[in-house]
Amino acid sequence: MYNDKVMDHFMNPRNVGEIENPDGVGEVGNIRCGDIMRISLRISDDEIIEDIKFKTFGCGSAVASSSMATELIKGKSIKEALKVTNKDVLKELGGLPVIKVHCSVLAEQALKAAILDYSNKTGKHFPELDGFDPDQEHEH
């Protein structure tokens, strides 16, 4: 069902945990769909994501998607990070079963929610987030 890369990110997830006093935190999902993702960020003064951690309650695909998303984002500028989509996560994982693609969507949404939190705390505006609502039900 899962390829070796997905299994590796599930069995040996990267960047698990929480950042103490994070610059931004995003949590998406709900217990009804069975997956909850929380991403915390440490962002430098020049808007580089220096550190990123996640905690995920969910299936193997959710954990693997969270792990891969953090790997794709770490070290990038906020502008670069906002260009990373669930399709990038899927591609880097080598795909997921169709019924599990929603997990990659949650990873993208959690990242956006964390950057939105940073934006709200700092007053910095990122046009890419215009219209984004982390509390809105997303297509899974």
C-alpha cells in the first residue's frame, strides 16, 4: 500500500516536536476526519524558516506528509515556503493512495496556518494568504 519513502517518513519522521516560544503555530484538521496537524515555526528577522516542528495525530500518511512538508520548508524564505503545495509533498513522497491524499492537503494547510499566525503576531502581510481561513473545512 505504501512505498518505501512514505514508510521511512512514517517510521522515522523528521522534525517531530514543538518549538518553545514559536514565531508561528498552525493547527488544522479535526477529530471527525481523524487527522490533526500542528506545525510550529522559528523565523529569522530576514523571514527565513530556521526551524520547523510538527505534531500529528493521525494515520501513517498524515505523519509522513507532515514529516516531508517540514523537510521541504526548512531553510526556505516565507515567500518560498508559501509556494510549496500538497502536490510537492505528494511528489517527494512518491505518491499516496488516493484515499490518503487529504493528508498532504492538511500539511499544506497547517504550514499556511502557522505563517498566518506569524503574520498576525508581527503585522507583516503576505498576499499569498489573502482569503485563507485555517478554521474553514478544507477538501480532504
